Amino acid sequence: MLSLLQNFHFLSVCMIVFLSLSIIFQTIAGVMIHVLLQESENMSMIRSNALKQCRQKYVNYYKLNGRMMNTSVYVDKFIKKLKLLGIPLTRYLQLSGQMMFFFILSTGISIFLQLSFGKTLFDMVPYYLISILGLYLYFSVMSFTNLEEKKKLLKINLVDYLDNHLCPRLETELSALDELRQKETMGKAVSDRTKEPGIVNFSQQQE
């Protein structure tokens, strides 16, 4: 049976490469979300550049839009735009699915060629085993990473931090800034009034 894999060496290598890449891409996406989820538990001590940018952009938008922010929509857009090495997170998942498709396709082609050369079902057992084990490995990694659930938890953490922790501080800062601007405006108004022609100050009286 093993000799059959050696006869179809190229297809066998393709099967292993496609399966490996599929699992690798799925793992990369899972690790990335897992790291962000852990850091989002304590946003005051984040090291991730992505989360720092998320916080800074939220602050800028909050000030620019005059305290009008839809935090849930903002977080959804942030998660969809997550990138690693310049590649979006969604692209890793797409590549993982495509590699799994090519793995199944190469397995089917291998079995078809075996039948074309008059091989028996017993001779094709290795290919069936590889395909079954490959699918089991892929879905095991998918269930272990559990991306959809971790995305939901990440969103909950970010929305909670931005709405319940960052917004009150920004509101306090903006209120203090507004009060300071009002005082400056009132001070300028008073100084302008004292400079009007109808008002004679003490220095003018001495002259």
C-alpha cells in the first residue's frame, strides 16, 4: 500500500502540503484572535498595536463627531479589518478553506487515477485514511480555535471598555475643555468691553 503513495509521489506531496497549509492558516487566525481576546480583558495595559489603534481611533472619532458614536458598529468594523503581516484575518480563513478544498480535490484525483490503473479498493485504503484523518485534524483545529465564539467575546470586551470606561473619561475631558473655552470666551468679552470708546479707565483719567 505504501508503494502506491511512492508511485503517485507528486499527488501525495500536494495532499500533505494542502492539508498542512489549511491547518496553519486556521491556527494563525485562531492564535491572533486568542491573543487579542486575552489583552482585551485588561485594556489599561495593552501591548497590541491593533488594540492601541482601536482605542486611539475611537477617541478621535468620539471627539470629531461630538460625542455621537455607535460603539457596536465601530467594533464590528474593527474586527473585520484586523490584519496580520498586512493580510486581513478573513483572508486567512478563506485561504484555509481553499487549501482544504484542494486537499480533497487532490485526494479525489489520486483515487481516480488508482481506479484508472486498475487498482483495487484495498490499494486505495491509504488515500482514504489520509483524507479521513486530514478532515478530522482540520475540524479538530477549527473547533479548538472556535473563532466565532472568540470574536463575540472580543466584541463584548471592547464594547464594554469603550462604552463603560473610556467614554466617561472622554466626556469628563470634553466637559472640562468646554468650561475652559467658555471662561476664555467670557474673559475676551470682558476685555473687549473695557476697550470700548465710551469707557474711560483709570489711566485715561490721569492723563
